[in-house]
Amino acid sequence: MSHIDYGEVLKLAAPETILVVAALAVLGADLLFLRELPLSFRRIIGALIACAGCAGAVTWMLALPQQANLFSGMLVVNPLTELVKVSLLALAVLTILISTEASFTTHVGEYLALVLLATVGMMFLVSAEDILMIFISLELTSLSLYILTAFNKRNIKSAEAALKYFLFGGMAAAFTLFGLSLLYGLSGETNLARIAAALKGPKLDPLLIVAIVMTVIGFGFKVAAAPFHLWAPDAYEGAPGPSAAFIASGSKVASFFIAAKVMMIGFHGAEGSAAWHAAAPGWVPVVAIGATLSVILGNLAAIVQSSVRRLLAYSAIAHAGYTLVGLLSNTGQGLASVIYYSITYALTTLGAFGIITVVQEKTGGDKLSDFAGLSRREPVLAFCMLVFMLSLAGIPPLAGFFGKFYVFTAALNGKPGANPGLLWLVIAAIAFSAVSLYYYLQVLKQIYVAPAGEGTFKARSSILSQVVVAVIAAGVVLLGCMPDLLVSRILSGVKAAGFQF
């Protein structure tokens, strides 16, 4: 080990190091210098320090693009991982800016430090191709998100949501660890590519099938896919608005990306088939079952929700199903569609939660009735919510439409002879996508048609809130009208990472 250049290691891990320093800086500044100042001022100063850390990490990656594979996949840096990391940092910045208007806690430094540490966990997660590093990064991310969920001490629902999230998360971690330990036991390797090479054979080992099922269960929890979704509605409803936004956005991007890498690299050669009347054992049919259940259960359960947060939670379950449809093609195009869909979905959901946070601050609730007459009181926020809801429903020319189109196209253009029968799943996904339009329009009906209720706003939202939400909405429109802005970069990154098309 004496030949390792630790200077090179630190250079490659510099973005994560910058974020850790920023987390310590925001914590130290708040505890040592800002405690006696007004809460609104503390939030703004803390947000500036945290955003500066994220900007520094992005600048480092864009100015010094790297390509390396350290310690047999412990830290993999290439254009694809850097693209996903930049997306995660952008989502973290937007979450921090949304947080400046929320009044759920006086512990500003601790809250912002946890957001940054969760982002560090996600960044290490997307850079890992070693099962040990994957598990450690997952746990760093999860522990930060559990605490962020419980951060509103004045709300009993926040504590309840965090407890459910923690208990389900602990159980999912056990499944993940059991699946990954079986992989190590079968192959004697921790690197994903070497595991696949060691396990390749004409027939699947029964223990490998168990490992596949256990691993899919673990990642199914992380992405809130049915039937491992039970934590999501409570976490989305009970967590503070910005925390719920980050769980619904950043953690989804990182989790989908690493799930795709584990399936496509670690289980290479054990794909099987989910083709109609021609199913074969492997990870594809297991994921196909999860995708189908997610699309059906998520959309049907969302119809009956009266809380907009719970509606978005069940909607997230359905969108997890759509994203998994793209993964089933097991091609570079499929991976690109998963990344594009998860990033655009994360951006849209983050914007929607930003508006919900503002409405909840002003009215004290997140029921559909609390949004009644929003277009008369807050025309900018109402128009942005229109963009977000229609994008989630998949209406052109918004990002959600192209995301679904790309995912479904990737599923139908799988490897020749591998998955010729995924048409049944695509048809089901399109049919239930039409169902989703009903409950998204219910939100817009309250905003634009229903008369203003009793809980009218006592004051207008701040300019910062409106600007942040408007910027997110503009991004959703731009990525729908000009998807190649993101898709071309994703495709070049996927090719550079060596995935087959």
C-alpha cells in the first residue's frame, strides 16, 4: 500500500471534503457567532455558507474534471458520476434556499450541517462500485435523513414519521446487508464487476437468486417502490417541508443511480427475462414485479388523498415504478433514461414541496382545501404549481413528458432477444399515467377554480421563495422543451463509463 498517492486521493475526494468543511463551518458559525441574532438572519447567513460550500464543490468538479478508479471501486470518478454529483449539489442548494423561509426549528446550524452531510453520503454513494463502500454511504445518507425527518420538535407527526422511517430503514438495511454479504460469500469479491465475473455461469446459483431478491428489497425501500413503500406517506407528510423535499429529490437520484449500477454491473449475466409468457429467473423479473406494483398501487392510492403531501408521496411510489421500467432494458440507453427521469422528477418534486412549504407556513396545513384560491393570492406560486403538476402528469412540452417517453422507449428498445416482451409493462404504465392526471388536476382545481377558504394568507410569500420556485419551474420547462441539454451530457457520460448500448 506504500505506493498509493494520498495527494491524488484527496484531490479526487475534494468535492466531498469541501462539503464536510462547509458543514463544520455552518455549524461553528451558528454556535459561536450567530446565536444572539434574529432567527431569520441566522437562516440567511447559514444558507449562504452552505450554498458557498456546494458552489465550491461544483466549481472544483467543473474546473478539474477527473477520471479514476481507486481501491478497486471504492471511489470511481468519471464524467457520469460527476454529472450526477453536480445534480445532487444543485438539489441541495435549492433545498437550502427553500429552508430559509421555514420556521420549524431554531437549530439552524445543525439542520444545514445535516443537509450537507446527507449530500456527502449521496456523493460517495454514486462514486462507489464496491459493496462495502455502497453500504457505508447508504447508511451515512440514511442516518442524516432520519434526523432531518424528526427535526420539527413542535410537531408530533414529525417524530412519528422519523420513527417509522428509521424502523423501516433499519429493516431494509438488514436485507441489503444480507444480500450483499451473500454476494461476497459466493464470489469472494467486493467489487461489482469482479462479482459479476466470478458468478457468471450457464445457470443461476439458488443463493444468487436469494441475494438478488434481498438486494432488490433493500433498494426498493430506498426508492419507495411497492411493496416497500410504507414509510413514504408518513415521512412525506410529517417531515419538515424542506426535509421532505430533499428526501423526495436528492436521495431518489442517488438511490436510483446506485441501484442501476448494482443491477447492471454486479448482476451482469444474471438478468433473466420479464417477457410476457417467456419469463426467466434473474433480477429483471424481480424489478419488473416491483415496477408494476408501484405504478398500480401508487396511482390508485393517490386518488383518495386529501393531504397534498401524502398525494405526492403516493405519486412518488408511482414514479419509482416508471423509473424502474427504464432500468429493465439493461442497456446504456436505459441507464441514461433512468438518470434523466430521476433528475427531472427530483427537480419537479422539489419545486412542488417548496410551494407546499410556503402554503403550510401561511395557512398551517397542507390539505387540498388549504390551496383553495391560491391563484388569486399568489399568482406566481400558482402558475409554478401548474407547471409542476402537469409535468408530473407527463403533459408535453414539460420535462415529465419527455422523461416518461424516454423511459418507455428505452424499455421497448432493450437488447435484441433479451426483453422483447416488456410491452405489457409499458402499456400498464401508460394507462396508469393517464389515471394520475385526475389527482394532479384535483390540486389545480383547488388552486384555480375553488373559492378562497377561511385559511387565507395573512401575508404574501417572500421574493426569495417566489424566485427559487420560479427558477425550478423554468428548469422544468426548459428540460422539457430542450431535453438534449441534459440527455447529451448523460449519454456521453454513460459511454465514457463503458456501458453497452
